[in-house]
Amino acid sequence: MVHEDYKEMIPAHALSTLDSADERALNEHLEACAECRRDLTEWEAVAASLSLTADPVTPSAQLRERILDRVHTEPRYGSEKSPVNVLALPSPRRNLWNSLGSLGSIAAVILFAALIIAVIVLWQQNRTLREQNETFQLLTAPGTRVAQLSGTPEASGATAKLAYDQNGRAILIADGLPRAPAGKEYQLWFIVNNKPVPGKTFAPDNRGRGIVRDQVPAAARKSAVFAITLEPAGGVAAPTGAIYLRGEL
């Protein structure tokens, strides 16, 4: 294998998805290649940041009220509104909930509401897992290219990686960006022959981390300059703000 083959294996290695033969070959190469060791360190940091991009989701008070209202209005089995035909069975021994009376009913409602909330949180987590799986597939796809963006004096401590596959499907992962002022967002740009093509906008979290998925224009896939500027929320057709991150292939 040539040097570029090993570089393409690094993202998969950072995500612990290489098979044993490729892992052995890459580890042998890493012992003699400082550039690939540096790239592996950067990709391991990217992999770690992906697991931290999903903030906990707290259901709103309105959602809780809707759940409780639904519980109270659901017809009970065996009531006049929802009659059922059942065989008569001996009355069960009174349990803790029965002995508590209305308090037990309230507790049951709370438990049911908590279950619904847990399902919603799990759904959010599953959506995040799907997004992370899509990211993994992009990073490990054959022919994926990676551009490193470095901070300008506007954000000297910021860094970013832009990875995209042969079809232009891309993901930008930025770190260390200053918090965007109210009404502002960061915008990605693809610059070909000094002509900027607008990309999507994003707002980093409180830690300065931001992720945006986009589509690299065909003209920018082989050679281009990539930049991030601070623009009005929603983005603009032509850059107006200062460049915060810049890189090229």
C-alpha cells in the first residue's frame, strides 16, 4: 500500500472499525510516519467530539401537560364508555397501590408520564445515532477527502475539518469558535476561482463546537478554498463578514 492508502484508513481506525489485518498494517506504518500519527490524533479528537454533540433533551412543560390530560381522559376498561365482557374472577388481594387509594392512582399516572418521556428521549437519542452512523459511513467511504481549516486572527484557537465523499456529501466539524452574537450564524463557503459559493449556516454550542452537513458543489470537489464567516442568521448569497476559519485542498 502507498501512503495515501494508509491516510484513508485513519478515520476508520479512529472509530475502531478496521479489521485486524488492516489495523496491523496501519499500526506498522504509524511507527514510521509522523504525519499519519498526527492525523490519527486529530481524527480521534473528532470521533470523541461526535459523542458529545447531542445535548440532553428535556421535554417541555406543555408536553407533560398533554400527556397527563391524555391519561385522565382515556376511557377505562369496563366503564360505561368502554364496556367489556369478562369472566368473573375472585377479587385480587389488595396491593400497595390499592391501599393508597387516590395517591396510588396519581403515582401510576406519574409513572406512565415518565415512561412516555423516556420513550421521547430514546427517540431523540436514536435519531442522533442515525446521524452518527451517516457520519461514520461518509468518513470511511472510499475516496473521501478531508480539508483542514485553521483559525484566522478572528478565531485563532478555532479548528475545523471538512470531509466529503465522491458525490459531494459533506460534513463540517468545527471546534473552538466564539459564540455567535444574537441574530448571527456561521456560514460555510466553497470558493472556486475566487468566486464564493454559499453553503449552509450553523451555530456552535457553548463549547464552541458546531457540526453542519452540506453538499459540496461539483466544481469545488477537486480543488477549492473552504471558509467560514459570521453572517446574519439564515445565511447570505455573498459573504459580508470576516473569515473565521479557512482551508484548502
